[in-house]
Amino acid sequence: MTASSTPMVSAKDMAKKYGDFIALHPLNVEVHAGEFFGVFGPNGAGKSTFIKLLTGQLRPSKGQIEVLGVNAVADPQKVKANIGIVPESESPPSFLTPTEFLEFVARLRGVEDMKAKVEHWLDWFGLQEKRDTMCKDLSKGQRQKVMLASAFIHKPKLLFLDEPFANLDPIYQRKCREWLLDHVANGGTIFLCSHVLEMAERMCNRMAIINDGKVLAAGTVKGLKRSAEETLEDVFIRLVGRSIEDVERLSDEGVNDDSEE
């Protein structure tokens, strides 16, 4: 797969602090068209902060961010208007039905053949029987399907996914994986955050492993392995375990990291 020279996502010295707490240390990242890029780390590692900064949901404490050539700091609304997003733990509006919500999103996105597209995704996700049920009365898995359908409905060039399969059963996890891989094969670009390493093995061209707000390593799945025998789980445990040991050592020594602005 050939990446274009102009990145779809570009972040330079991007960082986020809350007072003295560093949620994400300065990092640089580029994602090109046709890539499936994944960010993996344990719970609380900084994955959601990473994706919220890139999608204009948070302002960085420092650094520059461009998404689809748009300055995400200066014009986050334009970024949001041109991408697809599935945030972690977000549900569709409680007092809309799946049909109403998908029609709303389709209108907002300027989707042609809106009715047909809404019907397609209700069928695809097996939601026809729940099409007129208020979203507050859906199961977690059903609400997740509605959120995924709302992100897929306009087939965005760039799609951001934060733990997208958390509430899906294995059948729909496989269906979504296949759709996403096909989307990338047809020129789409995906930025994924997850703690499920199996997704990196099956789906990602490149990946980064983060912990405590720091990027520990980045590259291809094959390139991160020290040998053919080392599994991605081995890589993850080696890197994350080492970073945890460093934090514990610094804490024992009474050393604080005050170097980041």
C-alpha cells in the first residue's frame, strides 16, 4: 500500500497537561492516506487523550496539529465536519431512535440517498427490529452499533475509532473488522486506539505503544519485534513493564518529571 506524500494526520510536539499532571508528553506523529494506524496501551495510558487532541475535542497545551490539511487547533469544527469519529463510551442521544439519529447524521453529512443509506446500515447492524426504539432503551451493544453506523454512513476519508468494539459480540466484531479493512483497501485511512493487541496483528500497518502519556515505541508490527519468535504480546509486556519500572524507580528516588512545558 503506497502512502501519499501529504499526511492525513500530522502532529508536531503535541502535548496535554492538566495543571501539573502530564496527560500526554510531547510527541510527533504522521498518518498517511491508506494507512491503518493503531495506538495501543493499558487503561489510563493516554490513548483517549491522544485521539481527542487529533479530533479537536481537546486543545493541546503545546504543539501543532493538522488533520486533512486543516489546523485542528484553530478550526476544530472543520476537522470534525470532515472525519468520522467513534469516541470511547459515547452513546447516541437518549430520546432519539436509531432511525432518527442516523437520518440526522446523514443530513448533517450531506449524504446522498439518505433513506437508502440509513436502511442499509440498520440492516447491516441487525437493528431493524429496534429502529423505532428510543436509544436509551437499547442495550450497550446496540447503542455501539448505532454509533458505528453513524461514523460509517458517509464513508469518511479519515476515521477515528476509540475502543470501537468494546460492546460488540464476536460476529459484529468480525463484520466491522472486514468492513474497516475493505475501507482502507479502497483508499480510506483509519486511526484506532485500543488495548486489544489482536487488532494490531490483524489490522494495522503501523502502530504505537504508549504508557503514562509517553510513546514507548512506534513502527510496523513486524518491526517492533526483536525476533520472529517474539509475539506482539511479548513486545507490549516488555515495553510497558519497563516503563512502569521506570516510574516506580523515579517515585522511590523522589524524582519528578518537570521538564515538559
